[in-house]
Amino acid sequence: MNLSFAIPLSAPDVNFRLLLPELILSVTGVVVMLVDAFTGRSQRRATATLSLAGLAATAWATLWLWPSAQGADTRAWGGMIVLDPMRLSFTLVFLIVAALTVLISAIWVEWEGLPAGEFHTLLLFATVGMMLMASGNDLVMIFLGLEILSIATYVMAGFRKNDLRSNESSLKYFILGSFSSAFLLYGIALVYGATAHEVSAQPQASGALAQHVILAGTTNISAIAERVNDGLYPPLLFAGAAMLMIGFGFKIASAPFHVWTPDVYEGAPTPVTAFMAAGPKAAGFAAFMRVFLLAFPFVAASGQMRSTGAQLHDAWLGALWILAVLTMTVGNVVALVQTNVKRMLAYSSIAHAGYALVGFVAAGAADSAHQTDAVAAVVFYLLAYAVMNLGAFAVVTLIARSGDRRTDIEDYRGIGFDSPALSLTLSLFLLSLLGVPLTAGFMGKVMVFSQALGEGYKWLVVIGVLNTAISVYYYLGLIVVMFFRERTTEWRAPRIPTTLAVVLVLTVAGVIYLGLFPGRVINAFRAVQPIAVSSLR
Amino acid sequence: MFNLSDYLPIVLMFIVAIGFAAGNVLLSQLVGQHKATRTKTMPYECGKDPVGNAHERFSVKFYLIAMIFILFDIELIFLIPWAVVFKSFATAGRDLGTLIYVEMMLFVALLLVGYVYIIRKGLFDWGERARLEAEAEGRALAETEARRRAMQAATTARAA
């Protein structure tokens, strides 16, 4: 006889159309893997071309889904996958990052004689993970996406097997990454427990026993939002939210959870560093924002008491404010004293996570009408950061040469007039990272800060602007070193290979386009409000 | 409530499992070739030297094999719950049988792709080198054994 009970299984609403981008990219990843296995090392171009084609097809599918993001019910697979502008705009950012990384890594793979096919496969799977993080409407789905991303990235960080720094970077990333995943998972478990409801379960063997009542929580983000006020154990909810915040804080490298970043970014191969600073960080933001904005929204209570939802909302918003200030300040101040370019850019990436967090705080405080704008501003900021950061790292890759030998700031002495193309583009990216007007970085900062001002966060914006002033020192410092210092050692200008030239042209064009005409992009990003909010009833 | 006959399938499972293990050992005893080399007659210790220092280095291949094992272990872990709920999805007006079947076959096919990949990457290609290593190890073992015997013989001779 059968004494087991189960919550009645609901048939999943199957909708392959909603998953089309992820499906296309997964299939591409498998195909690239097989091509690599069956053709050997002889042709490096084939897997790169295939990857680019797959990414382009995925981008096409994403754009094709764009109009249907406005539809009424755009959730499927038992509410696990959601279709909204936030997902699609983040997906586009990931695809751009992945495509540029393929192009940047082409030259590096050739220098070091690395198995290109494996690298491209891992990159594609990491991208699929990022996309699932953005499209998951369920904590479990987001966690799975995160793990798909992380495991691929751990391997990529240690891709130069014979280099001790690369090994160290990979191991550190693995240990601290698993540590933060554990936090996240514990947070998910606590939230599940805190949102427990009584569910009547039917006995499976018909007529065996009467109905039993069991407790079941939820990991679905929309369902959590509906239950925050009437959970059985409110303190658990706070603990769970705190754990989730720590987990995501690790992933986006926000202070005080940033300690792994410099070592990992310095040791990893430069193209991988470029990818890690742009892609996984944006994916972390996608999941972070979806979970906190949509699962723990401001929920007013009907009675006199302040509701659990409102308290929770205040608590995480306050914590996020502190996180943003710390992240900006630590990133910028520590970047001042760095002597290694990759390390400096690592701290700069921490600082930029702080600026993006300013927009996140604004999105958290905003009502649902303004929330879309704030989210779009953050996505725009991350897109701008991805473009200029990848551009900068492309130049760093070329100057570092095989084995990442020349990555000290000293190595950049006086190269300005000998290789004008490289140093001028690097200067443009540095100025954009700094936020000089007419560049993408400026437009991103303006949008994020104006959203924060609109929600009344004066001091946050003041601190942000002060931090930008601090960052002038190290961004301009590198430009000064390149143009106004004497070269002490011999410098042979490297030949710029075609793939890297393409990257530089694309990123320069992107920085200038986003800096001059941001309107089109930002309008596309905020097309409609996130669907899970509108479905809150 | 307790009914011993409910546990008959478990007993059957035990019998099959024991029979499978014992049957294989017996079968290889009866049918297989017997070339008693030095290495082969050693007590079996998962491919390691059974007597010696615990701080021994061992081949990284063990890790790879362990990882592949996990690959197919996971496959099984997913297959069992799938098989349990399959019927309830295929019937009862849901008509999801085809979809669920195809999905699982896709999953299995993906793991198969992984398998093909590792074969192509030469993971099981231990071949010539591994055999040479094993033979060298066998020779070394035989030599130490012979030396020990010789020494023993010498001491007994001296004592006598």
C-alpha cells in the first residue's frame, strides 16, 4: 500500500516560444562542443564562427520576442519563466558581452595555443546560465542559472593551466563562489519556509485516508510577493532576505563582499576577466533586482500596524543604500593605489557596481510606474559599462601579450605616440569609465543619478558624484602615463589583428552612440512595466 | 497494516543484486582468461598498491573517472522520479506523455553527447602508456620481492 502524500501536480504550461533564445544558444553550445570533439585542434576559426552565428540567432530570437513582452500573460513552465522587458534587455546585454568576448579571445587563443572549442563551449553555456538568471521567475530557476554560469566561469578563470596565477584565480573564485552560492541557497530555503501556507494534499492511493493538511512554502517570486504579509514566520523572511542579499552581493562584487574580486580578476586570463567583469556582474544584477524588487515589494497593510512587507521593504532598501555607498567608496579609493592595470580595472568594476546599485536603490523606492524607468536606467548603465569595459580589456589583452606578461601600469609608459590607435581608444574607454560627457559612461551615470534624485536620495547622489571625482585620479593617471612619461624600455607596437580591430571599432562606436543618442535604447528597455508587478492584482 | 508480503519486491531486488555480483565473478572465473601476472595477483585495492605509504601520489585519471561516474549517476537520479510520475502525466486527461518522453530522451541524448565528447577527447585512451606503466610496476614489485627473499636467504644462511 502507498502511504505517500503529494501536493497535486499541476501540468506545466509548456511554451517553447518563451524559451527560444535559451534553447537556440544551448543547442549552439552542444554543436560547438561536438565540432570541437570531431575536428581536433586544427581549425580554431570554425568554433568561433559557429558561436558568433549562434549568438546572432539568439539575438534575433530575443528581438523577435520583444513585441510580445507586452502581452497579458507572459509566464510559462509553471510560472518559472517570465517574459518581460527587464529579461529581454538584460539578455541583449549578455549576448553583446558574449559576442565581444569571442572576438577578443580569438587572438589570445591563438597566442597561447589553447583549445578554442572548449573555451567557446564554456562561454556559450555561461551565457545560457546568465540568460536563465534573467528569465527565471522562481528562486530555484535563478539558482540553477547561477550555477550553470558559475561552473563554466570557474573553469574559464583557470584556463591557462600552466600559469600559477590563473590556477590561483580559478581556485579562489571556486571556493568563494561556492561559499556565496551556499548563502544564496540557504536564503532560498529560509524564504521557502517563511512563506509556508497550509495546503491540503490528496492521498495518492484513492480512498486510503482522509485529506491531510501539510505546510508548503513557495519559491515562485510572484507567489512570494503575495505571501510576504501573511507568512507564518516573519522573522525567517528577514533572515532569508538577508542571506539572499549576501549571496547576490558576492556575485555582483559589492563591498564588503568584494574581497575575492581583485585576485580573481588579476589572475584570470585577460579576455576572461573582461567577460567576468561585464557579464556575470550584469547577470547578478538581473537576478538581484528581480528577486528584491518583485518578491519583496512595498506591501501596505490594511490595519494600523506596519505590515511585514513594508518593514521588509524598508530593511532591504536601507541595507542596499549602505551597500551602494560602501561599494562606490571602497572601489574608488582602493583603485587609487593599484600598480597593475587589471587590478585597477577590477576595483573600478567594483566602483561601477556601486553606481549601478544607486539606480537599484532608486528602483526599490519607486512606485511601480517609475520603477520601470529606474530598472531601465540600471540596465542601460550595465550595457554602457559592458561596452566600455570590454573595449578597455581588449586593449589590455593586446598589450599584455601571451602569458599576460605586461599588465603593470609601468608597462604603459610612453606608448601613447608609438601606438596611437591603441592608446587613443584606451583613453576613450577610460574617459567613458570616468564619465566624461558625450560618452556612454556619462549618459549611464546621468540616468542612474537622476533616478535616485527623483526618489529623493540626495546624499546618495552627492556621494556618487564625489566618488566620480576621486576616480578622476586613477583613470586620468593611466592616460598621463601613456602620453606624458618617457619610455624606459623598448616598445614594439603590436600589430592589431582583424578580430581585435573589429572589437575596437564596435566598442568605440558603442561608447559614442550610447553617449550621444541614448534615447532609442532606453526607450526600448522600458517598453512596458515588469509583468510580475502588473500581475500582483 | 504491516504486511510482510509487501516487502517481496525488496527481497527480489536483493536476490537479483547479489546474484548479479556473484554471477559476474563466477562467470569470469569460468570463462575468462587467466594470465596471473605479478600485478594481477595482488590484492585488489582500486588500482593502488595495497601495501605502502598512505601519502602516495596517484593518477589524475581517477578523478576524471569519478567525474564521469557522476555524470551517469545524475542521469539515473533524474530518470527514477521521471519514471514514477510518468504515468500520471501521460494519462488523466493531461496527454503530456509524448512531450515528457521526448524531453527525457533529449536529456539522455545530451548526456550521450557528453559521453561521445569525452571519448573523442581521449579520456579512455589509456592504452599503450598505461600498460607500460603497469608492467614496469609489476617488474619493480617482483624485484623488491626477489631482493627481500635474497636478503632473507642471506640472513638465514648467516644464522646457520
